[in-house]
Amino acid sequence: MVRLIEPQHHLGLDDYEVFTHLSTAVRDLQREARTLGPLFEGRRVWMVNSTAHGGGVAELLPPMVTLMSELGLDTRWLVLDTDDDEFFRLTKRLHNLVQGQGDPTLGDAERELYEKVNRQTADEIAEYLSPGDVLVIHDPQPMAAGAFLRQTHDVVAIWRCHIGLDEQTPETEAAWQFLCTYAEPYDHAVFSAPEYIPDCLSRKSTIIHPAIDPLSHKNRELDVHKLVGILSAAELVEPTHPTPGAEFSAPARRFQRDGTWEPATQPEDFGLLFRPIVTQISRWDRLKGYVPLLNGFAELKAGLPGDLDDDDLPQRILDLTRLVLAGPDPDSIQDDPEAQEVLGEICDAYLKLPAELQDDIAIISIPMASPKENALIVNALHRCSDIVVQNSLREGFGLTATEAMWKRLATVGTRAAGLRQQIRDGLNGYLIRDPEAPGDVADVLRMLLGDQKRREALGHSAQQRVHNDFLIFTQIRRWLELIADTVN
Ligand code: UDP
């Protein structure tokens, strides 16, 4: 039911400190950890979430677990390991309701199922705990387990909620009515934005922004040889000079017109390295706005020859532009039972487009068996993009946008609350007014595709923003302070 995960994160603080642009943040963090050290003695922190791969939380935890331990606070990672599909269907519903979507009817049967799995989970987590330990429970799936354990054991419990909506709707009310039952025992809660905090947690909540690891396989710099090597190994481009031993364990696959999935160079190389590329990489979730993005791209391409002012966006650039929609192989994600269905809807929408437009779009499934290969593929896909879009209808905080901004890319988000915190419209990226309006999506893409200087300037400001506010050092520092306050 719960599994201890050994985080695959092989970097220590020294590895970051050698980079001058990171060294100050690392030293500040070490200083803070030394001051707080006595409060951490003899305690362990247990991070608990629902998946080891795929999605923002699984992305955040490995560097947090490793670096917090190096800083003197022994931190471990437990993952909910149930094959109860009913449970994950329910928790996915709760996830969607917190973000304002779905059927708000939640009754006794739902509560019974939720509590049954959470009670078993709590019993298993209890085996790992010692008095004084700190539980950090991530998101709604294991929330009740944390509450049960706080009531029966001498532990401190913090709930970290990564999702939210900046308005109250019947859906969010239903979700919070369900979840608030488990709020009271918690010592503290953490959200990504103040607007997301429900009334039941308003007196004991803090804001901590999620953050990225600048040296992870997903975010580190890739020189051109490495970039091409990764794209070839994943069969995203035709290998020009095959490099022995550089194959990945599985190729990225591209959706084909006959409904099959083949290596992404089939039926032909998509031209990732030679064309203007617009990319969105996310989970296959309706709230990520994939189908509306497809429609927006179709609208962009439908701009009739002659409609365009050549100073605005030369027709030849528009003709060459291609769209990549990429996400994790849906068979590999246990806690997201809708992924397969949503990917099916995206493929159906694609098949309805005219054939010549289909040639300009690649829907790509990224293999997840190797976290390192997945991360390198995401990194390489970002780095061969001219524009990265995150067309989310709702977003708690889009790590994908942060990752693109760190890579100095022109990043386009929406006015979803999480993205609004990251991207300052026109300064370090752009925000699409209405992600479901094809004209709004097309307008932003058209303007950016036609203006390389602007894309570069946005990219530089974007990286600066991430450097200042969204790197792991700031995040870990905030967590150390919060844990010290809570155990004190
Ligand atoms: N991601 C990935 N492989 C994929 C798609 C997404 O590794 O095929 C990662 C992405 O790089 C990011 C995370 O999953 O780090 C998604 O986090 P985000 O906060 O954007 O959204 P969430 O999935 O948490 O809603």
C-alpha cells in the first residue's frame, strides 16, 4: 500500500555551489540550515504522495528529499502503492473538483472508499514513524491518512496542497466539504497561492511556491551534440550519425493517422531541428487545454495567404511552423485514470483536421520507464522549441512553464491563477486571454512567431524571474523554516 522510494537524485549541494549564479543561494541555505539544525535532531520528515513518476509533485520531491537530508534534516519519500482503480478515479474527481470541474455529488459511498484506502495507508505509514517525526502529505489522495496518524501518533502533520482555484464554485465547495473533514488534526497547510486556501485551513496556512532544480536532467543546459543525441536516441529525429550505445530503452511514439503509435520519426522525420516549433508538454488532462490548443493552431494556420502582413509574420514562417503536443505514455501513470481517455479525445480532434494540417502536428507519447530518459526528452523537446505553450484552463502552478522559462524560451500561459503568478504578461512571457478561444490562442502565437527579438527578450526576463523566485533553494529554505516553526 505504501512504498519507500529511493529518490534518483545524484547531486549534492557542492554540485550547485560551483556555479557562480547559484552559489549565493546555496550558501544562504546552508547558513539557515545550520541555525535551525538543533530543532531537527532526532526527527525524520516523511513526504507522502500518490505517484513516483509523472506530474509536478513527483518532479519536486527527489531534489527536496536529497538536499534536505544533506542539510541535516533526514527526509524520506513514501508513495501510495494501491492498484485500487476505483480509489484513483475518486481522487481524480476530487482533484478536478478542487479546480472547479466535474460532478459535485459526493456521498457516503465515496467517503467510505476514500477512508478505507486511507486507513490502510495510515496503518502502513505508521510502521515507519518514530515519535517527533514530521509528516508532509501531498495533495488530496493521502490527506485523510495524515489526519488519522496525527490523531493517533506523536507526530507533526503538514498538508501540502498543490492545486486550487481562485474562485468558489459549487464544484470547489463540494470538494472542500469532503476534504475539510480531515483538516482539523493538521498542524499546518501549504498552498501555492493565497486564493486557493479554503476557509477550514485559513488560520494555519502558508504559501510556498513550487520550484525547479536547475541542474536536473530536465533543466540542465544541453549542448548541441547532446541535444541531437537525445532526440536521435528517442527516435524523435532521424539519426544522422548513429552513436553506438546511445539508444534509449524505448522510443518516443507519434500518433499515426491509422490510429497506431509508431516511433516519432514515422512516417517521416517531423523536422524538430529545422522548423519553428510550438510545443506543449503536460499530462493528458482536459484542464491542460490540449484540444483548444489544437484548434488555436488550426486557426493560426488558416490565416489565408495575403491576410498576413509580411512585417507581421512572413507567410513562409507560418507555413513551416509545426506544433508538438507531448505527454507521458498513459499506460505508465497509475494515479491518473483519465489520461488514456483524454489522449483519445485529443487524437480524435487531430483526426478531424485537414490532412495537410495533420502533417504539421505531432502528438507524442513519451516513455516513462526511465525517469532520466523521460526528463532528457522533455528537456530536448523544450530546447528545440521556439515557443512553449501551457494552455491550461486551470493550473495550480505550472512547473512546465517554469521549466520553459528557465530555458530562456518564449513561454505562453493563460490567465489560470497559477500561471498568472509565474508569467508577467508581456514582460517575461504572454498570457492567452481565453484558452478556449482559438482566435486568442492564434493571436499570441502569430505575434510571437513573427518577432524573434521579442522572443529572445522575453526568454531572458523569464530566466531571471525563475532565478529569483522559483529555484529549489528558496523552496527548501521555506520548508526548513516552516518545519522548524511547526515542531517548535
Ligand atoms: N512531465 C514529464 N513528462 C511528460 C509530461 C510532463 O516529465 O511527459 C513533467 C513536466 O516536465 C513537469 C511536470 O511533469 O515537471 C508537470 O508539472 P505541472 O506543475 O506543470 O503540472 P501537473 O502535472 O502537476 O498538473
